[in-house]
Amino acid sequence: MDPAAPPWWTSAVVYQVYPRSFADSDGDGIGDLRGVIDHLDHLERLGVDVVWLSPVYRSPQHDNGYDISDYEDVDPTFGTLADVDALVEGLHARGMRLVMDLVVNHTSHEHPWFVASRSSRDDPKRDWYWWRPAREGMTPGAPGAEPTNWASFFSGPSWTYDEATGEYYLHLFATQQPDLNWENPEVRQAVYAMMRRWLDRGVDGFRMDVVNLISKAVGDDGSLPEGHVAAAAGAGGAALGDGSPHWTCGPRIHEFLAEMHREVFAGRSDRLLTVGEMPGVTVEDARLFTDPARAEVDMVFQFEHVGIDHGASKWDPVPFDLRALKATFGRWQTGLAETGWNSLYWDNHDQPRIVSRWGDDGEHRVAAAKMLATVLHLHRGTPYVYQGEEIGMTNAPFPAITDFRDVESLNHYREAVAAGQDPDDVLAALRPMSRDNARTPMQWDDGPGAGFTTGTPWIAVNPNHTDINVAAAWADPSSVAHHYRRLADLRHTEPAVALGDFTMLLPDDPHVYAFTRRLGPTEILVLGNFTAQEREPDVPQAHLWSGAEVVAGDAAPDGGLRLGPWEGRAYRRTV
């Protein structure tokens, strides 16, 4: 990254809006585009530069809009194309940009492309998706007859048998989300044309969902390899395998993304932001994806750090270990130091609330939320704020399975209970990790609908909205929201935050996160206490920071480095 001419997004802050849960303008209980437009002043006040809008395209909503049936129209649930235009206009007038969420690994099964594809083996769009016959010698539709043993992200096989044409189609996610066949150049050109039309409409870029899965390891004969099986087959048929090595950063992924850049972004990339969401991506992969000389994407959105508390699965969590978090963050900071760029985030629509997950959502909620924000935002990379994070929203209680809405959670519950697990135990595992924790309505005020809706919300409002809400946050100068604004201001005005070198301190300390950023003569020290006890960080040459300017958090009473429970702080000095 050239410090003399850095891209604009190195000093930017991105805010993710999950429109279904952000603000409902018409009282039907579901958030919509007009609701977003009505709250642009809040986003401007936060100091964010980019709004990432989760999908608002036409969709049957089997995966809350990540199953798209029409890429070029807005689902009536959220509004109209005119509302998108008004949102673009409103953001641009406030100096902000709009990045659309885009899902091109798969479509909805109701998309006209797939409707045509499944209509006949001879249809011109048959090869736009992955169709394969049953295993040789097996009865189509029988357990274990799937073309490969790949497991779906959302439980069960990743192949569904279609009786109309007697073949299986591939879906790495829900059965209603068939994967597009990117090997077909007609598919790619159709996607690129659609993307260009959105950019022509004024959209400022895309966050591309699971985009590193678009290339599959297909053989010359059209065959797909088996996945590794970790356990023996059960009585119900062949065990499902892990197919991820065959579709994570597949053999043609760099070719496809470079082609996309040439076809869609070349010539107008100075104003745009392109983000590749990439599960399973390594630091080495990310360096290639985000090397400006290769012209693929501006930054990656990766998941390594949010998997450190997963055991055999996300439903089998292990205790949080701060040293593991430091190890993964440190590896990414070092790996992309010279070339490449990373997204920084705790929360998004797929993750539980960070203050409940790795912080303290009780007595020290405000301090923990501020500390987590300070530690994250002062790393090298572009920070992302997920709606509600800026007021310290927490996980929801979810008393019963009927309170959940997420397809991943419901599928897991059904399968786990069917396999003999105690329903109460399954619920206990769902509550802290379900994606629904991120999807409860935005808490605008302390009214009955939290200011989100005048109707019945599609998913219940967290009862703690009476205390935790935007109105209360802006009224309190010491709130989490005001802290987020100060962090955005610091990134905008201090080049060392955006571009400075990173040095991890105290990598083996299980309680305190500490690092420095340095650019030229400016050095910043960042400290975060991940415990409910006071801590005195044993940082090297601590005396050099005595009397240094505090640029995030509150100064210690004695002027030293001592941290209170869950406290975060950042200092700046000239060296």
C-alpha cells in the first residue's frame, strides 16, 4: 500500500444494514428501504463512509434474501427500485457510498434461470447449474445415491434429486439455493452484465457473498471428487464428507475474479469498493486476491478469527482464549502488511453479538463494548460496524425453538433432535451461537416495538431494548455510540491508524490485548482488558507512555496504563 496515495477505503468505516431488521416504515413488522432512508442521519452522525446493504433483491426468503430470484428488481417486502435510487441519492448527499450485497455462487430455485434449467435436460440453460446423474449402479433418489458425498453448509447432502429430469442439482447451502455453474461462460457474462447495470444505477460496489466458492474442482470428464469422511457410515446410508477442498478457492477462482474485474470494474474502480466474502480463505490466498497488481478484489472478508471458539462445529463451542485471537489477528496483520487488505469485524448478520460472545453483556456491558470496538478498529484494515453494535446490542434470550427463524438453526435443531439429542441441550447450544442473535430488530427507542415497527415484528425484539437503544445512547456522551463516532474520527484523521505498521505485544498474556501502530514519527499503543478484574499491562518500556495523549477511552486516574474491568484505551505519542 502506497502511503503517499492510499485508496480511499483504507481510512473508511463500513456499516452493515440488514434491512429486514433495521427499520420498518409501513408497520408490517419487516424492515424496508424506506426505513433505512429514514435513519440516514444516524449513520451520518456515526461517521461511517460506506453502507453495506444486505440483499433486497426479489427472493422467496428461504435464507432471508440470500436466495435471489431476480437480481435486477427489489423484493416488494423491502420496497422498489425507486427506493434504491432514493437511498443512493440520500447517501451520496451525505458523502457516503452504497455497497450492495451480491450472491453469485447460487441463486434461488425460483430464479428464471433455474426454472428453465430444471425444465428439461435439453434446455439451453441446463448447463447454467450443476446437474449430475445418480451414482452408477444406485437407484436415483435413494440415500447415498447422490453424485458426491458432499455435505451442505445447512445440514444434509449438498445434492437434491429432481424427479422431473431424473438428475441431481448441487446446492452448497439450502436446497432452495442451487449453485451456478461458473464453468459456463454464458453464466459469467450474464452476471457481469447485471453487475454493470447496478453500477450504472449509482451503486458504489459489491460485497460478494461466498465468492471464493464459485470455482469447483471439476474433472475433464465432468466428474467431481469425493469429500473426506471423518466418521464411519451410519445405518441411514453413506456418511457425508467434507467437500470444501474441492470448492474453496477452486482451480479457476483467480481467473474468474480477474475476468470480473476487467468486465465490470475496470475504468471506474477509483470510486468503488469490492469485497470478497471468502470462507476458508488463508492469508496466502488473501494476499493474492487483494494484491492491487492482480486486480481482483479490494479486500477479503474472512472467518478465521470467528471460528476460534468452535469445537467440532459452531454448535459445540470451546472456551474463548484471548491468546488464540491474538495469534490469528497477528498472522493476518503480518501476512498482509506489505501487500493486500483485510476487513475487520466482530459482528455481522451471521455472527452472534460480540459483547455477549467474548465480552460482558451484564454489569460491564458498556465498558466491554467500547473496549472491543477500540481493539478492533485500531488494527490495520477496514473496520465494519454491524447494526446495533454501535449501541452494544446483546444476544437475545430465545426461550423456545419457535422463537428462532434462521434456516441454519432450525435445520440443526431438527437433525440433532432426530438423532436422539435432548431438545433442551440442543436449544442451549443454539442460543449463544444462532445467527438469529444478529437479526433481532434494531433498538431505536424504549417503546413497545423498540422504534423498529408499529406492528408485530417478524422476529421478537430483545426485551432489553428498554435500556439499550439509540435514543438513550445519543443522549449519553459516555455511551458506546459516541465512542464509535470518536473511533471513526480517529481513523479519518490519523494516518497511523489507517496505514501504520502493526506490532503485537504480550502475545501470551491471556487477559490483555496489546499492540502498537506506527507510521513515521507517530506511534499508537492500544490496550484491551478482556477480564472483569483490574489489570496492569506489562508492556515493554511502559514508562515511555507516561503522559502520552489518550486518543480512545479514558485516561487512568494515576496517568499510568492500569486498566479497569473490560476497559480499553489507546495512546498516541511522537517518537
